[in-house]
Amino acid sequence: DTEVTQTPKHLVMGMTNKKSLKCEQHMGHRAMYWYKQKAKKPPELMFVYSYEKLSINESVPSRFSPECPNSSLLNLHLHALQPEDSALYLCASSQDSTGLTEQFFGPGTRLTVL
Amino acid sequence: EDQVTQSPEALRLQEGESSSLNCSYTVSGLRGLFWYRQDPGKGPEFLFTLYSAGEEKEKERLKATLTKKESFLHITAPKPEDSATYLCAVPGSSNTGKLIFGQGTTLQVKP
């Protein structure tokens, strides 16, 4: 099973709302990732968790707050977003965070900020 | 600076018309190269991993090859369902696990 699940599939929020994106994998992977993808662009790395600890933050604004409650779950908490944050948010996982093992992506959450 | 360049940006083929997509890279000490397929509005789907020059991998109508400077994704007798954006990526030389993605090639196969 190489499935990564993400909820919700779609999310519309106002600039003052607080919402969370969720991601789950049951492949025993020890690295999990959040990416942001704009139309016609490749995925852009936001955060990397390795063994449930944040190992990379690609200078992401603090209105995005990641959380890794356990080795299977990854959350992305959203607060006071801007319209330019509207994008497809992708979660991925891999066996480790060396970059040498393939990453498996979830279906994404389409986020619209009004 | 690590860089991945894919060409062409877009490719239109007739069903059954074979072609190749290119992914060239500049990275210190290549440690692997990944190919993904992405359908509109969906997450990338993993296709292949290549680790060393000369390596080849095949899956149905797709064949990926790797040299010291580039990788090719050969599509043999494509069907309309092969229409998608194809992304290649390499691990960055900083050893952080970050992938460097190309801009992708959008393939359209017409019946």
C-alpha cells in the first residue's frame, strides 16, 4: 500500500479563519512533507518532518504552522491567510529524509482564501 | 546551484506516436532521479527511481533512462490516458532531503 490520504479535499476560508489540513500514511515512513503547488508550477517544499521532528522549514510564514502528532499523522494549521496562499497543498511521505528514497504524494487539498 | 530543466514544456502527440521527454540536471554528485506523473488537480504519482548512469526502468508504455547529464522518459505508442504533466526531480546536493523539481512537461495525446 503506497497511499497517503489528505483531508479535506477542498477548503474555502476567509482571511480571519483558523483551519487545519490533515495527512495520514500507514507505510511506516519516517519522513513526511508539506508542499504548496500553484497552477502550472512544480511542488514547492514547505516543511520536512523526520522521525516526528521538524527538520526543514523553508522560510514559510508563521501563518502556516505544522504539527506531527505521531509517525503516521501530519497536520498543517492555517491562520490569517492571504488570498495569495490559495493553492493545492500536498502532503508526501518517504522511508527517510535523505532524499534518496521516493516520496509518495497524497491527492492534495485545494485551498481557496477569500 | 542545483538545477533541473525539462523539455519540451508542452508536447502534443497523436495516439500511437512515440516520443521522448527530456530532463537535464546540474547537481553535485547525483544520488538519484525521480519521475512523477501528475494529473490536473491531483498529487504527483510516483513512476520511477533511477540511481546510476546506464540504468533503465520500464512500466507499460513508459521507459526511463539515465545518463550522467540527463534522463529521458520514452513514451511508446501513447494513448489518450497518458495525457498528464510529467515531472522529474533530483535530491539537492545539500543532503537535507529536499527535492529539486523541473518545471514539468505537459503531454497531450489526441485520439
